[in-house]
Amino acid sequence: MKKLVILTGAGMSSESGIRTFREAGGLWEEYDVTEVASPMGWWKNQDLVLRFYNERRSQLAACEPNEGHKGVAALEKYFDVHVITQNIDNLHERAGSTKILHLHGELTKARSTADPSLIYEIGYKEIKPGDTCQKGSQLRPHIVWFGEAVPMMEEAVQITSAADIFVVIGSSLNVYPAASLLEYAPQNASLWLIDPNDVIIPAYRKVEVIRAKASGGVRILKERLTKHS
């Protein structure tokens, strides 16, 4: 069974109603990213950061996986599918995908500010000031903020390096180090991009482009991949 590695970005979940940062009308127009998604913002105003992610968590509870998420899960019938996602939602899990690596953390988890190894499942509950870990330290969102290391990147590189097929869905390929994963796909791997927008891709790699949103694009991808498998 061929190894299919799929990198998903904000465009994967936008059809489910998850608000993105970068698009017109996105969260960056309402919030300064340094205020809500950086260590500096956290230490400056923890109440604001907690409120921001509590709102995101509440929004996620009301969203459902779209046909793109479900289509990715269905590909497991034909391939050894590994999802590497830049998204912090749990829509891939809820759609039925079984091998998911979250590069930028998970919205439904909290972790200790003193000990990053202390991670807690919180579902859609709020994190409030005064909520602490077992060591007495304030809990924070289990999110990789701008300026922080991406601890799952090494594992993502290992997965990508063994791909027979590598697909990017709904990612602008502007956020590093995630955007560099395309470079780690083997030279003989089949490369695909699903996005309705223009995405800059290396000229020296042959990439099949499906200009569509996630739901329609995954349906087309399945038709093309299974036809040749």
C-alpha cells in the first residue's frame, strides 16, 4: 500500500466555518497576532489570550468536518494515509482519519506553563485564570505560538521523507517550518496541491495542481489517484 502524506492548512477547515487568520475578514483583521499568538502576548495579557482561545474552542464545538475532511479519511481504504496538519482543530479526527500529526498544537488541549510535558485534554471547556496544572502553574493553550519551536517538525520530516505521494491542501506555504515539508518529499514522489488560490511552489518540482477548495479538490484527487493505483 502506497504511503500518502497530506499536509493541510487553514483552507482545509474554512469550509467548516473555522475562521482563518490570513484571508479577508480573517482573525488578523480583528487581532494583532503578537497579542494573541506569541509568548510576548501571553506574558503581557494572559486574560486576553485565554479569552481568544476560549472563543476559538467554543466556535469549534459548533463546527462539523466538511466533505474534504471526510474525503481524506476515506482515502485510508486505498492508501497508508498520514495527515500532517497546521490546523489546531480536531476536524480530521472527527472525520475518521487515524494517523494525524498536529504541527501547531491542539485547541482541545491545555498544558502547563512550567512543564511543557504536562498536557491535558479539556475538550471544549474554557481555560480560566487560576486553572493550574498538578504542579500549581497556570494552564495555557496547547498551541505553538509565533516565535516558539515546532517540536513535532522532526517527526513530520521523517513521515514526509518516506512518502510515495505528497499532497498539500489549503496551505499558503507561507508559514515555516511547515512550508518546507515539500522539500523533504522524495524526488520520485507524486506531488499534488489543492487550493483555489495562487500558491508559490518550487519551479524545480513537478506539482499537479487542482485549483479547487478542499471538498471538491479531495474528490478530484481521489478519482485521479485511485484510477492509477
